[in-house]
Amino acid sequence: KDRLLKNPEGIVLITPEALEAMFVNKPYNIKHLFSTLDYIVIDEIHSFLGSDRGTQLQSLLNRLQKVNTKKISIVGLSATVSDANQYIELKNFLGDPDQTKIIRDTTPKPINVVFKYFENGINELPVELLEDLYEQTKNSKVLIFPNFRGRVEEVSVKLRKESERKGGHKNYFSHHSSVDKEVREDIEKFAKEDTSHQKFCISCTSTLELGIDIGSVDEVVQIDSTNSIASLIQRVGRSGRREGKASNLSLYATEKWSLLQSLACWQLYKEQYIEPIAVIEKPYDILLHQLLSIIKGRSG
């Protein structure tokens, strides 16, 4: 940080919250650091649209522009902005609709999808599902998405035991927000930097849905339906990232309603439907928050 303050250059990776903290706690550094900013890149920009956090980010972008000596170029990246209405919201979000261009990659990407149904037990996953899941994924690099933490742990522990019993690999991990940060980072590093072509299986929540690069994954497994089409798109996109490789998706359902939801989600996915964005017209709470932030940054 000291080196950056002495010579502001390069690329800074930062969250809106950390940027806000700088405005509030170190306002005397803001102009020095950001008055010659060239670009702002917003990854997964769809996650900011229509949210309080997005409104906060809009305010921060405006405040950064005010301390800059020239107009900042803003680039937004997303895999889940697909229709004309969302394009309008996206352009409005960036603050200059007339000067904002949407560049879309329309290259079709092959996806192999399999649906499987196993009637659920009382509280735990069916033994038959876990045995089938182990056989399908034992020779691959896999992300498995159950829908809650308890099931994440159940899948990881039971697949590891199945692998030990059958002489398979030991690389079965759990990844969710309650796992110690250092452990999560070790798992991510192992998955990304593994050069020995070892297989691995990470059972995870949405912590691995967005933003974290873990390299190449052979297959994605979803246990019971996702809560949104956008979430399904993000998860499918985790596999088949290499040139010429197809994405592989397995959808396991444990009840009839979940199977129906999974089929419906997949149908909507193929039709390129994504949930519409609910825009908050007058977010007064964020207005108050930003007023307090500006007052604190200017005078305390």
C-alpha cells in the first residue's frame, strides 16, 4: 500500500466496500490515487444491476469521476446479460447510455446435459445417487453444487469415503463461506495450479459460482434445481472453458417437483431467458448512506 501511494500505477483489484472505506477514512489519498485513472473494469456486472450494492457502486463511480482529470472508460463483463431490456438497464447503470456499446459473443458453445432422478431419503441423499455420482465423476475435475451448506458437507464426506473404499483419489473438498478462509484459498490454489493432472471434486455453494478462477473443470453437477436461470448459466459456464471443449452438466433431482424445476430451468436456459431485473427507483437508504460517507470524507 505504501508503494502504491508513492507511485500510483498498475492495476488495482478492489471491492466497492474497500473503495468506500478509502473515501471515508483516507479521503486525502483519493485524488492522488485516482485522478489519472484510465479504466474501471466491473466483473460480473449483472450481479450489481437492480441491487443496493449496485446503487452504491454507481455512486462511487460518480465520485471517482469527479476527482479525475479526464473521462474514465468503464468496461463491464458478464455472461448473463442477454435481452434488450437488460441492455437498457446495463447502459443506464454505467451512466452514459448514448456512449455505451454492447459487444456480445454469439459463438455457440456445445453443452452436454444429463438428467438423473433418485427418490430422496428422509434427511440424507439416497445411497444410489451418491454411488452413481461417484462413478460418473471419479475420473474428472468436477464442481458439485448442492443447494445448502449441510448438503455440501454431506456430498464431500460421503464421496471421499466411497473413493477410499474403492481405491480412488483423495481430492474431495468442501467450499462454502463457513469454511476457514485459508482452507478455501488452499483449495482454490490446488484446483487452479494443479499441473500433475490430478482429478478433484469440490462440493460447493455459490462461493464458486462467481468471480473465482479455479482453472479448467471437466464437469459441473447440480443437485436439485438452481434458484434462478442466471445461477444455472454461471454454474454451467464453469466447465468447458478451454478452446474447442464442450461444457458438461449433470442435473440430479431428489424429488419430482425438483426434477420438473430442473427441466424447466434447462428449457428456459436454451431459450436464452434470464430473470428480469427489478430496479429500485428511489433507494433512499443508499442516498442516506452516501450522504454520510461524503460528509465523513470531507469534514468528519
